[in-house]
Amino acid sequence: MIGGIQNLVHHADAAVARAYLAMFRERSAVMSFLFHSLFHDEREIACGHLDPLQRTTVAEFRQFVEYYVDQGYRFITPADLVAGLPGDGRYVMITFDDGYYNNYLALPILKQFNVPATFFISSNHVRQNKSYWWDVVYRQRLAQGGSPGDAYDEALSMKRLRTEEIEARLLERFGPDALTPRTDIDRPMTPDELRAFARHPLVHIGNHTANHAILTNYTPDEIRRQLAECQSALVEMTGKTPIAIAYPNGGHDGTVVRIAREVGLTVGVTVRPAKNRLGPASDLLRLNRFCPDGPMPMRTQCRTFRSDVLIYGIFRECYLRLFRGQVAQ
């Protein structure tokens, strides 16, 4: 039922966006976008080795970049935000979370359009060649005859736990190989691959915690260790010190933001779907971020995000507050 309502909201937003952009001039803003995996085609999406999340193919990612290039947007990095941007511009920041090897598929498109992207890396997954826990839940449940919806509900119920607790449960339930990646589609980069990837001039590396920790589930000391360990590991593997963090699952509060600042992070992105207005009051450690994952074609979604009136953001916030007891992040 919720999925059906979401689809209706997405279609309503698309209709509103067409009318809005026909009548009004688009306001200045930074739009940050979240991707996870990239797939060559539908066959890879259907392989069952990982939770496809947004189901984004290489062709769709090219459409996304091409759309905002054609519309005259400037593509930026976290360093551009820190340096300061003219307040009358329209900006796009591309981000990828987690550190999947399949993110290499973005490079030809970044080169083709000469646009940068920021890749937020969970360092323990890279160092240990460890599967992301939600992929384990997805592939195991599907192998047992369950549905993607069953896997989604189970993964959602685990998000109040520490990653270490989740992984212990999965190892106990599914055996010692549960966290072993199956193919290049679902595995993280290796340290050597990450090192080579980070050398590309269009690639920027960010902190995604040591163990993909949903930080609001951790104590202040644990939060500091997660962030500091990831910073240290990424410096060791890439030679670059991240200035930005993507909070796993968007989980952040005042304590998380304070500690992020203390370990040297100056830009933080959440998963709240909204534009970011530029100005003296802008909080660079609480930036909103869109996730292109709706039921409509990519170019339609791209146009919809440009609207200054988005019903989906209101719907999502109400849903989280009323049904999940959460605050939208």
C-alpha cells in the first residue's frame, strides 16, 4: 500500500514540476544526488547477488548527467562548497555511497562530460573484502523463496542495531561465508582498486564510517572511533584526507555532527530529499540529498527534482514520523 501511495506522489510531483518550471524561474540552489551501485543492464540487476536499491543502469546514469549538463548546471565537489559558491548559481553534486567496485562504471561518463563525483567509502568493507549486510539479507531471503519486499522489511528492522550486531546475526543465521561477496557486481573495491580510483582527477573520496555504522545507534566514543578510523584508513589507502561525510542511512543528530566537525569533516550529506539554499546560514554538515529511485524515466525524475515544490519530501517526513517513529534526516 505504501509503495502505491509513493508512486502516486511521484507522479503528482512530476505533474507539478512541469507546471512550475513552465511558469517560474528556477531558484538558485545546490542539488546533491545519491547513487549506490551501477549496473550494465537489467540482467545484472536481476542476478540476486545484491539489493539493487535504485536499480540504476549505466545508460540511466548517463541520462542523468547529460540532463543537468544540458540544463546548464555546474557540477561541484565538497571542496567547492567549502571554498564558497556564487549565490546566484545552480549546482549539482553527484555522490555514491559505500564503495562498490561497480562504481568504476561511472568513470567513462564522468570523463565524457568532464564532471566530478564524490564517492563515500566504508573503509572496513574495502580492507576486509566484506559484503554489505543488506545485500546478504537480500540474496539469502531470495534464495529461500522470499520476495524483495520481505528482504526490505527485514533489513529495515535491523537498522536500529550496530553493524557489528547485524553481521554477527547474519553469520550465525547463514553460516561463515555469509559476508563473502559473490561476484564483481556485489563486492567492494580492493585497497589497490580504491587507490587507483582515487587518483582520477574527477574522483573525490569521502568518509562513510569504518563499518557503515548508522551513527545514531552508537555512543559518542564509538561515533568518534568510526569516523576517525575511516579517516585514517582512507588516508592510508588513497593518500587523501576526506573533508566530507555521508551519514549511513542518513543517521545524524547534534552529537554526530559535532564529532564529525571535531575529526576534521566540514561537509555532511543526509538522505532528506530537498534542495540546499546557499547563504550565510547554510549548514554544510547537514546537506539534503535526492535519491533518483522513482518509478518514472530518469529524465522525468531529473526535471521533477528541479521544482521548488515537492510533495514527496512532505510525504516522506510524515511517514517517518507517524509510522516509523523517526525524524526525517
